[in-house]
Amino acid sequence: MLRIEFDLCWQTGTLGSLPGRNASRGFKMARYVLAGQELAGTTHERKQLLLKRALDVLGATVLILLLSPLFVVLGLLVALEGWPLIYRRRVLGRGGEFDAYKFRSMRKDADTVLAASPALKQEFERNFKLKEDPRTTAVGRVLRKLSLDELPQLFNVLKGQMSLVGPRMICQAELEKYGSYKHLLLTVKPGLTGYWQVNGRQEVNYEERVKMDLHYINNWSLAMDLKILFKTPYAVLKRKGAY
């Protein structure tokens, strides 16, 4: 069903508006995204996928080992403001829903705070993010600013649920914002970092975020992943659009 829906989308020319696409490359990537990860594909594509997974496993393992003291420190800081240490966010991935791990950055009554303010709720439903979020804890605000709350997702990468680089991680409520491309998004793993994170983050509106995710999927290469990985530390330290 997924392949049929995408083929129809392609034939009607809907993908012509994707950023950075040319006809030959776009079709190649369509085959790769929908079939290459699980089924047939060129030898080159299969090698690229194996290398991507090897990079994920090696990179996540090395980072977990190197950052293990930081994990302990961050865990203790979060514990000062209560439990649990880890928040499990239910998100969508290639194989369905899974729990993405994050250091808890919100108050326990976060849902109540959001429901009590129609203005905040409206902003959240529009962007699925709040620039001035009253639900965050003091430690949580710092963790978010430096993207340290997302470090536990390295374990999601090891489990094969996420990749070091990929489209943004989204929840079920956000999927409709991808319109006819929502099935395409679910054929790849979400990333710990990605094209959006190094090219604007929260400074761009949701529509632009969707375009950036589609640009990544449509133009993916191992070289693109490496470029994003190298740009990520600078984007994190710059802190622009991080909240």
C-alpha cells in the first residue's frame, strides 16, 4: 500500500516541489527510501545503508562511553528537581511508534499548565514548541538550550530506532502537517540531529521544517550525513533557535 500511494504521488508530479530535486535523482531516492532499506536496491545503495548503520552504531557507542561522566552529572542535576530522570516521549519511526529517551526537562504538572492557558495551547498546537515554555524546570531550560536533554537518544540509535542523522522526530499529532508526504517520512528513521537542526531549528516555521525534512530524504547521501554531523557541534554551541 505504501509503495502504491507513493508511486501515485510521484506520477501526479507532487514531488516536483521538493527542494533540491532533479528528475533522475528524485526517482532514485524514491526507490531507495521506500524499498532500499528493507528490500531491493542497487549494490551502491545497500552499501550506503550498511555504512550508515555502521556509523550509527560506532558513533553512538563511542559517544556514550566518552560522555558517560556527563550522563551521571546530568542525571544528578535532574534528580535535584525530582523524578523520573528520563522522560519517554512517544514518537513515530520507520517501524511504528517507540519511546524516545530524554532527560526530563519539564515539571510533573506540565500538561495541566498547558491546558490552563488557551494562548499557550494554541501556540503549541501551531508549532509543537513553546519559545517561552513555563512548563520547564530550571535545570531543564539549561539542558534544552544546550540540547543536552536529547543525549539519552544515543541509546535509541543503538537499538536501531533512530539514526545519528535523519528527519526530525515527531509525534502522531504532528504527522498530518506533512500532508501527502507523511508516508514518505515514516520510511526513514528519525535522527538525533539533522538538516533542520543545523539550518535554523526553531527559527523557521513548521512549514519550512517539513520542507527541510523532505529535502533531506530526497537528497540523502552518506556525505550529507557526515556534513551534518560536523556542523552539529557548532549549531549546538551557537544555540540559535534552541529553546
